[in-house]
Amino acid sequence: MFFVFHNFGTTSNFKELNHYKMKKHLLTFTCTCYLLFFTKMSLAQTTQDGLMMSKNELCLVLNYDKESWNQYWEGERLRNNPNIGTLSTQMASFMAAYGVTQKLNVFAVLPYIKNEASAGTMTGLQGVQDLSIAAKYNFFSYGKMQLFGVIGASVPVTDYVPDFLPFSIGLHSKTASARLIVHQLLPYGIHVTAQGGYIARSKTNVDRTNYYTGNEIEYSHEMAVPDQVSTSLRIGVNKKAVLAEAFIDNITATSGTDIRRYDMPLPANKMDWTRVGVFVTWHTPIENFSVNGHFSHVIAGRNVGKVEASYGAQLQYILNFKKKK
Amino acid sequence: MKSRILSIFFISLFALSCSKEVERTSLRPLVPTSNEPNAGTWKMYFGVATDYAIPAPKETSSAEYKAELAEAQKVASNLTAEQKSALTYWQVGAVGRWNEIARELIARYNLAPEPNENGTYSAPNSAKPDTLPYFPFANPPYASRAYALISVAQYDALVATWAYKYKYNRKTNTDDLPDYPSEDAVIAAASSRVLKFLFPGSYPTQLIDNRYEEGRKVGIWAGKNVQSDVDAADVLGKAVADKIIAYAKADGTGSAGGNLTIQAQMAESAMARGLKTAWKSLDIPARPGMLMKFGEVKTWNFDKATRDAIRPAAPPALDSEAFKKDLAEVKHYANNITRKQWSIVQFWADGLGTSTPPGHWNQIAMDLIREASMSEIRTARALALMNTAIHDAGVCCWDTKYYYFYPRPNQVDPSIKTATGTPNFPSFTSGHATFSAAAVSVLSYIFPSQQTSLDAMAKEASESRIYGAIHYRFDSEVGLACGKKIGDFAVARGKADGGN
């Protein structure tokens, strides 16, 4: 029983698959959270944790998240904006994880996002964002330590508007990512997981012929979207029917401009953030069915919203395709 | 197999991260089809060429000239990497480059002042340009005036330059165009001086000074000028700029900002003429209307009586069927905008942090001009005609806006959410429509074969504001019609300025 649960948890960690713009939570199962302004979406934690599905198990996850901010960093200056008030974002996503073998898992995530400002005249936006896929491989084990490699990619699946931040649901940029995860089991069911990765992002297309970057006008319908370095650390306990993790994670863009004072944000901005959170999954008495709740809070950032509270819940169900003996 | 997939993956990761270089559109090098030998006789905006006493140059047979030439040739044959890169930058033409520099500074300064702690707003102060709120706030009316001033300075400076070029006819290189005074240097002197007047802050001053030092010398580096060509042009360009600056200081812009007392009086006057609900600022906190007295600023191509004569008739009453119909259309787009319409809204928005709608039309004009391989002086004429028309459009439109003080659709119906920022001034008529139609009137005169596509662009620009839910259709349609009339005054000037 425990074995099953353990796997289950694993499964759902999809969060970061998407990496779409940033996001991550870390704990195991969540999916989502997106962030702040400009970032939206997520991926499964799965790509950041040290848990795995068993061979031929398929985990299906429905995830809901809600987050809001009423302050954001304009460059490094934290400010409010009475013409936005509080920007609230809701996300519903569908995720799947499958154990190809005991050592190789694959994941997919597809989110729907909707946002709205409490003040000002501008319209919120909504839509299906980017499809993320990832593969996670347990390539090394030594005693109670395991190493995983994760590669992932994401692609926008709808023609949403990228250049209307902070309302755009994403940046409409393709991504490819590579991560390394170190997972160490400790006594008493405790584990520690460290993750580091690089997310490459393609240029995005904007609906105008030029834009001011802060130094010059770029006469182009294309805009460079910065790549990102992702790091995270999580500590968790997996006991009886509960898997709980606490995490801190960071996204740092490798290039990009700051939002100018009192100007609008751009997809080309350098969007960084650090968030902390918890992630708790309960494997219910119903076989193969788990529920999850998660919460996170942004503690530092640059050119992103200061999300005070991002919370979410998931339903997870595992189907087992193992041949009956 | 596994390693193959991995290597494909890492190659694609590398490709994504390395492709930050965006695809740019840029002007191609200028290769004029004509030297315009008669352009020295074209009508200037201020005075005549002989107002500027440019002395005769030394003969090419003189020892002084030969010494100059030897010096210039020495420089030209030992160019540094920086000088070579400057040559590449300026070879697209000085008029176009200085127009781009103006657009860049306008984009930089097109940011609205922030509210003070107590909810009031301070006005930018030209004496303290580097202190918040930075001076200037280069909003669309300010920008329309700036482009006109720069273009007129370039045009007048070049007409005077052409007059002296063909009067003295001194040539240094082998093409047919006389080289005294230098056209690059006169454009650098006139443009930089007017720009520094408009953008007195330390960042623009340094940027402009750098461009000036480079732009005036490229003729020497290119082997077509000697130092006296540059020096004569510098004196001429600065003198022309000073005339334009003196005009600008007295054109009424200094008091165009108004104040809340004036705003209340204008609202009252509109109510006295039958308006039921006066426009109010939807910014939080409420912000004084943008340049509420810009309608009083001097126009280029007609007088104040004409401004009043062409002011559009009153918009539909707020309780009329005509109003309800157009409000319903706005609400329809607010709730049902298509992706294509979003794209149109964004393409024409030219909002905060951009070179404004007048800047967008300058970009469009420069593309057409370069396509036609126009000479520098014909380029300057086209931009002066268009930008004076755009400035006049700004004045007439702002006069109309504050005369009628008409509320925006989302003031009347707050459930309407917009797909672009709500401008902080009254609705009727549309600035985008008026600017665009005025620009298109002039551009269609200069490029008759482009008329159909230009008309379509103006119409799309005007409708983008309806899709964005910030304008009624009548704002856009009446604005287009008025802008056309305004542009036609510049066209009439063009037909009579000697350059037709």
C-alpha cells in the first residue's frame, strides 16, 4: 500500500513542466501556480522532485490554483498600482504522468488560465495556455541517494495575446529545458531533494512593428524572451497516508530588461522570483485516489507580481496497466 | 537511439537559447534618384535662404582649400573602426536617422507622471528635466509638435543649404551635387539643436551630442566634404534651429497643460451647450486631462478662424438612438473581440512608452520614402508637410475634445472593459483617426499610387480604437473626415512650395 502511495505522489508532481514562465512550486504534486505577472504557469512539480511512478502506472490529475497580488516589482522597486488594484489569476490544469519503466516517467500538462483586475479599465484575459511535456529518468542510485535527469519542452497551443502584460496568460514562447535532481532519503521517512535546471525560451511575436527596450527602439515584430535558470530545494516526509513537503525555489532570468518607472511590462523583461511553499498529499482510503493541497508565497522578485498567497488543490487517480498475473 | 534523442534535444535547447537576435526592419542605404538642383528655390517655412549670410567658400584652386582637402583625405583614408561603423549607420540618410532619434526620445519620455502621496499630480518642469516627473511627458500632442518642429528645421535648413550649394557650386567629390555647405552637417546641427530644446534632460543631451559629433563629420569620413563644408553648415543649421525654437517658445505650448480650474470651466461650457454628462478622468487617482489647452497652440497650415470653421459638429446626444447604437457596438467588441481585432488594437495602440501615433506615421512615411529613393531634401519636404499636418491635427482634435467634453464609452457604461489603456482626455473625436487621416492625406499626395492602401491603414487605425472599446464609431468617422480636411491644407502648401 505504501508503495502505491509513494508512486502516486510522485506522479503528480508536475509542476514545472511547463515552466512557462516561471513557475514552480515544488512540492510534489502541484501543478501550478503560476506566477505573477508574467508568468504564468507551471509545471508539474514532478519535474523537480525525486519521486517516480511505477512501470505501467498512469496518474491523472486535475489541478486548480488561485493566486493574487496587489504589488509588483518594477525593476527592483516594489510598488502598487491603483489602476490594477489586485490582479487575481485562476488556473485549472489537467496533468498526466506515466511510468514507462521503473526508471523512466513521462509527463504532460495543459493549463487553462483566467485573470481579472479589481480596479482600472483594462480587461482580464483567459484561455488555454501551453502544452508541456517532460521525461524524467533515474539514471543513478547509490544507497539512499538517487539522481534524476529531466528534459522537457512546451509549446503554446492557442493564439493568445503575449504582449498585454500583466494580463497576458503567457508569453507565447516555446521552451526546452534540462534539469538535474538529487534525491536523498534520510531516516524517519524524511527526504531532501535539490534541483537545478536551465530553461531555454524562444522569441515571441508581438502585434506591433517596434517597441522601446529601455535604451532604444527595436524595429521588429519579434521580441527576445530571456532564458531562465531554475533551482529548488525541498524537504519532505512520506509517512502512512501522507506525503508532505516544504520548498523554496528560484527562477532567475539570464537576460532581459527592467520595467521602466511607470511603464508597462514587456515579455522581454527580466522576470525573477523566489517563492516558498508547502505541498501536502493525502492518499485517501479509496484505492488509488489521492487529494492534495498546496500553498506558496513569493518572498522576492524582479519585474513580477508579489504573490502573497497562491493556493491550490488536486485530485489524483492512478490507473494501473500492469498485466494481471 | 537514446543518445540520438538526447543530442537532438540538446541541439534544440541550444538553438532556442541562441536565437535571441530578433529580425529587424531597417532603412536601406540612401541612393537618391535626383540631386534636386532647384530645391534651393523651394518655399521655406521661415524666411528665405538669404536671411542666412553664408560666405563664399575658398576656391578649389586656393592653397587653403588644398590644405583642407589634404587633411580631409588623410582622415578619410585612415578611418577608425568607430568611424567606419558611423558611416554605415548614417548612410541610410541623415534626415531619416534624426527622425529615428526623435522617435526614440519620444518613446523614452512618453510616460505619464506618477501621482503624489496626496493623490495630486505634478506637472513636468522643463527647468528640472531629470527630476520626477521627468520633462517632457512626450504624449501624442507633444510628440506631434516635436516631429513638426524637427521636420520643419530640417527642411528649412536643407532648402537654404541647397540655395548656397548651387550658388557657390564648390565640389569636392566627383558626383554632381555641390558640397559646400555639407547637407549631413546642416541636418545634424539643425536637428540636434531642436531636439535638445525639446528634450533638455541629461540622457538625451548626451545622446544627441554624440550623434551630432558623428553625424556632422560623416561627409568628411566618406570623402565628400572638407572641414569648411562642415563649418558653414554648422553655422547655418544652428541659425535655422534658433528661428524654429523661437517660434516654438511662443506657440502656446507653455500653457497647454491647463489646470483643474480651467478644466472645470471647459466642462461647464460644454454642459451649457447641452452636454448631459461631462467627461471625467478614469485614472486612479483622477488625473487632470492631458494637455487640455493644446487646442490653443499655433497651427502651421491655417489660422485659428479656420480651426473653428472646421471643428466638427456636435456628437450625438447621450440619450439619442444614434448614441445608443454606437455604444452597443463598443460593448459588443468589449465582450466579443476576435484575435484578429486584438492584433489590430495592438498594432495601432502606440500608447505609453512608444513613439506615439504620429511616430508610427513617421515610420510608415520613412519606409515609403526609402522605397522611392527620395533625396534628403525631398525626404525633409515630405516629412515637414506630413508632420505639420499631424501637428495641426493634434491641435484641432484637442480643441474638439475639450470643446465637447464628451465621456468615453466606459465612463457611460463601466461594465465595458478595454483592450488598451483608456486615454486620459475626452472621447470625441478620435486622436488616432484625426492624426491618421491628416498623415494619409499628405502621403497620398506624395505617393498617389499608395492611396488605396494608405486609406485602408487610416481606417484600420481609427477602428482599432472601437475594437479596443475606448471610442465610439462616430468619434472615429468624424475624426477621419476632419483629419482629411486638415491634411489637405498641407497638400495645398505642397502644391505651391516649388517642390511639387
